[in-house]
Amino acid sequence: MTDPTVLIIEDDPTLLRGLKDNFLAHGLRVRTAGDGQQGLDAALTDPPDLVLLDIMLPKVNGYEVCRMIRQHELDMPIIMLTAKGQEEDIVRGLELGADDYVTKPFGIRELLARAKAFLRRRELKPSDEYPFGDCRLDLRAHKLFRNGVEVPLTTKEFRTLEYFVRRSGRALTRHDILDAVWGSSVIVSARSVDRCVTTLRGKIEPDPRHPTHIRTIRDIGYRFEDAVP
């Protein structure tokens, strides 16, 4: 089996070299691009298994690169690399199709861990059952089990949890969750998502006050983790 390929699109040559060396050292194949146009051409011509994408790029910015990749129906994970900590910039990237983000300066170990997790999940075949912690979500039966005992879920709770487990590891905005679970035609607020998450945590978390599966991303939304670190 061939090693996964990572495409790094970054205009800072020092950071680009450091990222390339670290990913190569961990057994991954690496391609690089120093501007948005070059990166977009590389992604469309020979799609990689994962893209690390800087947002502030010359020629074509990262948002447009992300949008065009998704417009061509390519589904590889995209992790945004951004120096901007402003929530609206992060949300914009996620809603254009990015899967996650890291804000510069970032720890290389954290970035490598996230990238490898996405690559592992990409290799898994879709399943009707999703185990996590002491729980198991059975999509075919529309049931949640915890330690082998069925846990009742409302329709919204089930659909929210299904949305989470199918996108484990991704940063999910409240807006995207609302659209997927409640539908864009229904007038509800982001507080509906928060209330649903609160009740779900009471049913799946070992300690709902310190959640390990449904993690809050401040001012953005949530990230579901199928394995406790």
C-alpha cells in the first residue's frame, strides 16, 4: 500500500520546509506549492490524500482554493493554516469546505496528530455502526447503546449525533449543524444546537461537565472525537 500524500500550500518558505521535513520524517509523501494557483493546480491535477492550506496566499487566496477543490467534488480532508484568530475567518473557511484549522503559531505534534487521524479515518469504509468510548451508535437500527444498554434519543438528538460521528475530528460550525439537522427552511437559532448538545452530553459523556467526545470550539461550534486522548 502506498504511503498517503500530503499537499502543503504555504507561501512562507521557512515554514513550508519545516512542515515538509516533519511530514516526510513521519513516513508521508509530500508535495508542496508556494502560492494559491500552484496549489490549486496541484490539487486538481493529481488529488492528494490531505491538504494543508494556508489562508493568506499570493495569486489565489486559501478560501478560493478550498472552494474550488470542493466545487470539483474532491473530498480529501483540508486543514487550514491561518495566522488569523478571528472567528469569522475560521467559520468562513469551514463553511467553504475545510475540515479543520490550526492557528499560527501551532505545535507540529498537534498538527501531525490531527493530520494522521484524518488519514486513518479516510481509509475506513463507511459503516452502519460507530463505536466510541463506552457507546455504540447503530445507524441502521436508529439506536444508541451505552455499555450494551439502549439509551433513548429524540429524533434531533439522533440526527445530531449521527452528523457528529460521520464527521469525527472535523471542526463543525453551528450553522452547518443547524442546516444538516434542522434544515435551512426552519427558523431556529444556534441555541437549539447548544441545547441539543447539552442533552446529548448527558447521555454519552462519562462526565458531561468535562466532555471528551463532543468538544466545544469557542465561538465556532463543536468537534466530535471518537477516541479519548
